[in-house]
Amino acid sequence: MKLGKRIYNDEGIVLLSEQVVLNSHLIKRISQLGISYVYIQDPLTEDLEFPAVLREETRIRAMKEIKEEFSILSSGKMKNKYPYLGKKFTGVMELILEDISSQPSVMIMMTGMHTMDHTLYEHSLNVCINSLILGKALGYDHSKLMEIGLGAMLHDIGKTQIPPHILQKPGKLTHEEYEIVKNHTLYGFKLLKDEPGIPLLSAHCALQHHERMDGQGYPQGLKGSDIHEYAKLLALTDSYDAMTTNRVYQNALLPHQAVEMLFAGTGTLYDQHILEVFRDYVAIYPVGLTVELITGDTAVVVRIHPQAPHRPVVRVIKDSEGRQLHAPYDLDLMEHLSVMITGVGGEAVMMTSEVPQFT
């Protein structure tokens, strides 16, 4: 197998380039780095284009700024010169917004092609990107997008104040450890609320992103309308990225699985209206994903309909007996409504009622 797309680390450095032959050693190393999937070159799908939400230079700069500032806060070496968080992150946010706004139909995509050596940094950027896409879909103007974008990028900044041995613990947290981790919402608000250049509503994103509709969230146990809309939005994008990212205590879910789990929390954990809009902007079957159809055929997703991401165009490559087709063909599921996706990567598409909680 030859790699079809580059793999980067969190600083934007290329670890593996296209055309590299994947042997058992490289595959093991990729897995150890926390990368949940890779693209493989295949003559049947070599014409596919894989859309990227951000330009690579924008992603690299954003990751650099997040890593630098979060590392300073983690080390306890606070700067005396202000403003610094607002000044740095506002410039990055403008670049991210420019990239997102330049695309007519941007969608929430899988982002596991970067290493997870620094999950907090990558998670912060992913949640920021997805929150901006969702905010744009909800009709937010530029001012509101800046507020939610900054709030999303910095929503977990309070975790820089949590002891690393607790934050990175591979097993289940004790009750005492969980209570310590929950304090990251309060720490984040304290770090941001008086920061010049950071809107107060952005600081409230850090404070409220773990509040839940039924009042079972933290730190204040707010319910329904008492939770700010930005925090309701962040509850979704934060949980979604946690579900679709490899972590020390869980394997990543595919987008369609994560969306199903989010819907299991409709009305109790998550706002129904925001969740319904979110669903329509998630590429639940990303380009390049292998799927099984109700006909028994195997296909690869080749194009996504922005207006109906659950009904993509697929390329049928194997028949119901598992035999490779001599002449693969494209099938538009928007035109063939009786054909449904029933499995992904050998696993059935099914509903679940279990909703995990994330810190």
C-alpha cells in the first residue's frame, strides 16, 4: 500500500509523504501517534479530490500559536505584558474565518490526519473550526463568529492549570481526579475574563461548555435557556471532536457514529435546533470512505452533496459477492433513493442510546 495523502505532526512538519510504501513498522508507528485513518493510493479512486477546510499554512500558524501560549500557561511562566492572548489569537481567527468564508459550501470534515502528540492543541483548533462552520450555518455575523471562534479555540485553556498526570491518565479517573478536571471551566474563565482583546462572551464559552440542557452539566448546573447559545453550540462541537478523535481512554468513532450518539442526547444534553443544523453540516460519510450498500455491493464515497450529506455519490467497486468490478461505476444516492448505506468498513450502521460524557 502507498500513502495517498501526507501526514503532519502538530507543528505542520511532514512526517510521511505521498507515495511512501506502508510496511508493518510504519503502520504500527502511525497507530502509536494516534492517527485514526490514512488515505491509500488506489487506481479506482485516484481522481478523487479531498477538500480541506483550512489552507495548510493557516493550520500550521494556528497550531503554533495555540501550542506556544498553552505551553507558557502550563509551565506557570505567565507573561507580564498585556494584551497577548487577544492580540495573537484575533489575528489567527481572521485567517481561519477568511479560509472558511472563501468556500461556498464548507462542511465539518474528519481531521485525524495529524498526530495526536498534543491532543489539547489539536482539539482546540478542531473545535474552533467546527464551531465557526456551525455558527456560519446559524447565521452569525462576523462579530459573533469572532466571539464564538475565540471562545471555541480557548474553551479548554483552563486545562493548562490541571496537573498533567491527571489530564493524561490512560485509565478511568477517580472521583477526586474528575472533580479536579472539572475545575478547568472555572480556571479558563478566570484566565480569559479580564484579558484585553478577548470578549467576555468568549470567556463564558470556557465557563459554560460543559453545561447541559437538563442541568446535569458543570460547573453551575445551568438548564435550558440559562445556558448561553454559544455554550450550547460548543457542547456539540466539543463532544463531537472528542468522539471522533483517538484518546488514551477510547478509540475514535466515525462521523456517522458520533452524530448518532449526539442525537441520543437530544433535549437532555444538547439543544435540538442547534443539533439539527449541526447534522446537516457534518460530512458523515467523508470522501474516500469505504461503505456497504443495501444491495450488498461495496463502494467508495466520491462526492458529498452539501444539501444532503447522508446521501453522497458513491463509486461501486465490488459486487454483492465481494468480486472486484471490471468497470466500477458512480451511483448518486440522491437519485437512487431505494439504495442506502448499511455499513462502513465492515461494520453495520446502527443506532445507539448510550451517550458518553467527556471532560
